[in-house]
Amino acid sequence: MHADLLLVDDRDGARIARKRGLAVAGTLGILDLAASRGMIDIGTAVARLKAISFRCHPDILETLLTRHGRGQP
């Protein structure tokens, strides 16, 4: 496939992919990259994640918002 990046949120799957030499990113990594490129509003994206069944530690979301100059959405 010649993909540059594997999108996977499963920790075991990501660990195995990295052991095989693949570049891996999860949902938050993709959102971080998109926000860095001005493709999305990170506050809106984080608010949408909070509204669904997406799970992660709140500090991680806060770090992501802070990195892009945003407070809580």
C-alpha cells in the first residue's frame, strides 16, 4: 500500500505495528497534525470527541488544546 502512517487506537495493535517498523498515530495524533496544519478547529474536534464514546484521560485533551492555544471548548 505504501502508506506513510497507520491509524490505530488499539494499544496492542500499535505496539505490534511499531515493532514491525511502521509509523503509527492514533485519533488524537491525527487531530494534532490536522490542527497544526490549520485544517481543523481543535476546540470543536475535542468537543465532538467528548460527546461520543471516545475515551482518554482529560489531561491529554487539555494538553492538546493548550498546544494549539485553546482553553477548554
